[in-house]
Amino acid sequence: SHIYKKNHDVTKTWKGKTEQLLRVDDHDFTMRPAFGGPAIPVGVDVQVESLDSISEVDMDFTMTLYLRHYWKDERLSFPSTTNKSMTFDGRLVKKIWVPDVFFVHSKRSFIHDTTTDNIMLRVFPDGHVLYSMRITVTAMCNMDFSRFPLDSQTCSLELESYAYTDEDLMLYWKNGNESLKTDEKISLSQFLIQKFHTTSRLAFYSSTGWYNRLYINFTLRRHIFFFLLQTYFPATLMVMLSWVSFWIDRRAVPARVSLGITTVLTMSTIITGVNASMPRVSYIKAVDIYLWVSFVFVFLSVLEYAAVNYLTTVQERKERKVRERFPCTCGISHSKTMMLDGNYSESDANSLAGYTRNQMVPEEEKQEKMVVHLAMSNESNSSRKRGLKGHVGLRIIQNTHAIDKYSRLIFPGTYIFFNLIYWSVFS
């Protein structure tokens, strides 16, 4: 009961209507306060509730904010012994004069109406008015993607009176830079919000004149980690994968051709995916430079094998012509080695020792030579087994073209040099 006595209900003591208290019917509220006199000052402050989205394709942003206006209208003054304000909802707004502020370059905007219109009107006894509303607005933002995705974007939300020039209405930030407040929980998936600040200037229209315009400026810096995982790392890996063909045998045509085509098609897919989520701008973006240089490296690796294969074919054709023109006259070595199990004929022994039947050699001498050749044969087989790995490695080296040897150094070195220049320029 003590609380009710302290805060008594005014509606019970005041027998008239609110319109009669504020004398709404006694004045023409279609005209601004102090009509015909100096410009009425209207202070503005904004509290940003959320920055909902940034669209690169549409080049716009969506923001939800509390927009508040402050002005004085002596026609709304009322007698009060407590000097306390009176608060109303949106139903009274339609009966009095309020500033006709709109958002310049806005595409869509609306006042929230759940569960009722999110509008508040607070009137003080001396006629000062606070008018607040909760608005979501989608406005245009001219973005520069020349450094995308290593870019920073500055967008502005512009407020201006639609009907009243600076001679009738003067918009200003009520508390300077303190007039703009933001929620600390505001965050975006791809951007880091660096700062919010306010500015104001005059805008001129040739048909109507000069208007006061207020700006809410905010600077966004793009998070690079997402694009490192989705674009830069895959492109780099594809370029490195194309270098594997330099270590594959030049005669393995299917392996090297399929590897080159696969990397080229993958790079094309990456480029198409990145451009699908971007507006069709007529200038080159930073990511385009990286992807297209990477694509050129992959494409050159395919051309490198084409050159190696062509030069190998030309070289083999020349060697074949030389062999046909100068046939080899060298005979096969007369010394033959055979694996014998102890049962052998005289002709076999003579053949093993390198003699024919017509050559008359004593039997003891034949046996000695046969033993010598058998020993040489065993030594040859054991050395052949020991040098198998070395022979395979030598064959790989012999089947490597000189262009492949140089490419193993030139391609990685050039790509590393490009990355150093790229990240030093755009970081």
C-alpha cells in the first residue's frame, strides 16, 4: 500500500483524455514547431543492436538499431507538479509532429512490430520530446574488392530529413561521437569490426536545396583464415602436386598426362567457386592474381611434359636412323657361360670353353677352361644381384630428361618468389 501511495495512478486523478492534457486538438501538428522561425534543432543518437549481414554480391549490409530523436515542441508542454515525463507508445505518434528522417541509399527498412510497434514517445513538461524506434535497415555499401580477400571495407548509414531543408530543420549528433553506441556482442563470421564513428555534412539537391545529413560509419576487416583454408591452401597444394610429374619417368605417358589434366581441372574448379560468390566486377581482385598465377604454373607443368615427350620422340627417331644407316658389326662374345649339372657332352664343354670341334685341344686343358668359365659365371650372377638396385636407379636417371631436371628447381623457386612478393604487397 505504501508503494501505491508513493506512485499513484495519474489516470485516476486526471479526468480528461491524454489529447486534452497535451492539447493535441488545439494545435496544427502538420507544421513543424516554431513554423516560420529559425530552424528547429533535432538531436539524434543511435544504439546499434546488431550488424546482421554483409553481402558482397549485392554490395549492401543489414543493421538493426535504436534510432532516437530529441527536439522541443512547446505545443506539447503540460503542467506538472512533479516535473516528471510522460511516456506513450506509437498510437500518439500519428497525432503529433515528428521529424521525417529517412535512410539515404537504403534498399529495405522496417520498424519492428512484434508484439506491437516498437515505438516509444516520451514528453517532458517543458515540451522536450524523446522519440525512439527500433528499426532494421538494409542499405547500400560501395565496396572495393581490389584487395579481396585481404581487404577492409568502410560502409555508412546515412540519415537525412526528407522534406525539411537546413533552413527548417537542423539535424545534429546530440552528443558528438558519444551519440553512437554499439553492443559489445556484435560479431560477424567473415569480418572483424574495427571501429564505429559518426560524421555530418550538408547534402545538396539541385531541385530542393541543402539538407543536413548524418553518417554512421563503420570499418570492417575481413578474416583471412577462412580463405586460407578454402582457397589459398588448395591452390598451393595443386601447384605442388603438378610438380610430382617432374620425378615420374618421361616414358610413363598415362601417369604424367592424367596428373597434369587433373590439376588443371581442379584449379579451374577453385577459380569458378570463388567467382561464384563474388560480384561481377570489371577489375582484378587480389585472389584472382593468386589463383590465375597458380593456374599458369599448373598449365606450364603440362606444357613442360609435352616438350619433354616431343624432344624424346625426336631424339629416338634420330638414333633409329643412325642405327639403320650404320648397322652394328660387333659379334656376340665367343665366351659363353652355361649352368651344368655334371652330365655334359664334349660339344657342350667345347662350347662353354669357347672352342669348336675343329679345334684340337687336350682334354685336361678343356676341363681347366670349363672350370674357369663356370667360376666367372657364378661371379657374374652374384654381382648382378648385388647391383640390382643401383641398376634400377641408374635407369631412372638415364630416363630423366634435362628439362625435368631444371624444372625441379625452376618451378618451386619461381613459385616461392611469387608468394613472397604477393604476401608482402597485399598483407
